[in-house]
Amino acid sequence: MCLWCGIRQTIPKKKKKKKRVEGSCFHVHTANMAESEQPIGSSHEDDKPPNPVSFSFMVPKKEISMVPDMGKWKRSQAYADYMGFILTLNEGVKRKKLTCEYQVSETVEKLLAMLATLDRWIDETPPIDQPSRFGNKAYRTWYAKLDQEAEALVTAILPSERHDAAPEIAVYLKEAVGNSTRIDYGTGHEAAFAVFLCCLCKVGALRMEDQLAIIFKVFDKYLRVMHKLQKTYRMEPAGSQGVWGLDDFQFLPFIWGSSQLIDHPTLEPRHFVEEKVVNEYHQDYMFLECIKFINEMKTGPFAEHSNQLWNISAVPSWSKVNQGLIRMYKAECLEKFPVIQHFKFGSLLSIQPVKP
């Protein structure tokens, strides 16, 4: 099983040298990934990342138009690649703090600069006075700016030999910030940002060594920008299940955040409902960062406004929490037609079935 994309590969057992692997991996892997990891700054010729797989780029389009189409999605290469990406990152952040040391590549810096630009545009587009409390229409002005600039923003992130991928990848960036018609945001938009990052991996812009920075730098910054969007423009939760849903807006940071906390010496699941614990540790753990945001946005007893999370606090270990959240994510997000009907497929995330 390829540790970067989660796709099963056939790799010779005897050879330990690096080998090209055909298929839809994000880039080429080694027979023994542990042996391939070198200290930052290593200059060995073998350490140079190989060229990414070639693609015929296309503008992604919707392929899931009816409930029966969901089977096509679950059998698709896109589903396998996406879940492989999510689970590989889940393994990568296990037992690690947000504040731990890790490599920050040039591509990661460019992604952070892009997100800082989106953040600045919020400041430059204040909410307008309107009768309706929710769904401030100034969001549409903000979104129109992104719609106009998205391709240029993505081009600035990509290596020069991959600029032709910008139109395809930019679609996922625009999908990742909410819906400009309904002025809402939900787990489908969050998934689009994960797909955006996945595509950057597939074209070789992001590398294996970027795993921690993808979550702790890029995704964390994305979360902060989305929280700011939600608060500034009073965005509605898309497809919210109310108190019976995990969260109005996010899901992935709870998965990755619970992985961070696995085997923690003192913090157990029962502790995250304690405000003192959240305030003390939220800068180290993504899960607690999300709980802090919920506490700021909602009033009343936690058990009433966030019943699912309250129930999760009774689970005995973070490992079981993590496993349960992954199952829940598949069932409540990736296998729900109202979410996946908006998903778009292209050359990088293909609707074609997984090759045997």
C-alpha cells in the first residue's frame, strides 16, 4: 500500500533502490519509504524527487447527477485517491503537535501567501447593512474577486512546467470557500480544499516531506480564513444536521486533530468539553482549536448545541475516536448524494473506476 496516496501498488520485494511505480500515485514512491527519508538539505542525487505522472489536464465537471450515480463515485479513482490522501495525512500527524518542528517548502510558503491574500480581501470587503441577519451579500463581492483571480493565484503556486494544470486545479480552489449563490459553507467545500491540496501533490508541487506543513501550516491557515469568512459574512451551514451533526462547517480537522492526540499522556477525550483545557491546549491541537471556535460561536450547554461531540467525549481513547470519525466521515459526507452531487471530476481526480 502506497503511504502517500493509499493505493495498492506492486513493488518487488528484493530491490531496495528507488523504482518508478505506474498508476495514479501523486508522485513516484520508493520500495522502502523509511529508507528514502533523508535529512533536510541532503544533496544525494537519488534524493531528487522524480518527475510526476503526466496528465491531459481538463476543466473538472460534475458527474454525479442522480442517486444511482453514487456507486460510480465509490468505485472511482477519485474516491480511492482522495481517501488515500486523507488517511496518509491522518497517519502523518499522529502524536504530533501543531507547534512541532517540520520543513516548510517554497510551495507551502506560496500557499500561505495565497491564503493571506484571501484573508486581506475579507478586510477590504466589509459586510453591508441589510435586513437579513444571515448571508451577507458582501460575500458575493469577495467571491467575485476570487473567481476572477483564482487561476492566477494557482499559477503562482505551480512549478513552471505545470502551469497548464492551473485551470483544472483552480476550480477546486473556487469550490473550497463556499457557495456564492446561497452564501453557505459546509463539509463539501472543505473537501474541495483537500482535493485542491491533493491535486498539488499529484502534479508534484507538494512533496512527501510537506505532509506536516500541509496540515499544520496550510490547512490550519485555511481553517482560520474560513472561520473569518463565516463570522464576517454570517454564512449559513450547508446541509447542516443541526445538533445531530458533528459540526456546522468542518469535519477533517476533527479527524486529523484526534490523530494528533492519540496516546497523549494526560489529555483524554473526556477533557475536550472542559473550557479550561481547550484554552490551554488549543494552540497545539487542531481538534481543540475547533472546539474553541464552537464555544465562541454557540451559547448554552455544550451537550445541547453539539450533541455528537458531547457523545464522542465518552469514547475511552483518541485512537477509537479517530477510527470512528473516519467511518463517520465516509458515511455522513462521502456517501451522501447532497454532498457529492457538487463534486467535480477532471484528469487529476478521475471518475473512471479504479484499475485492478
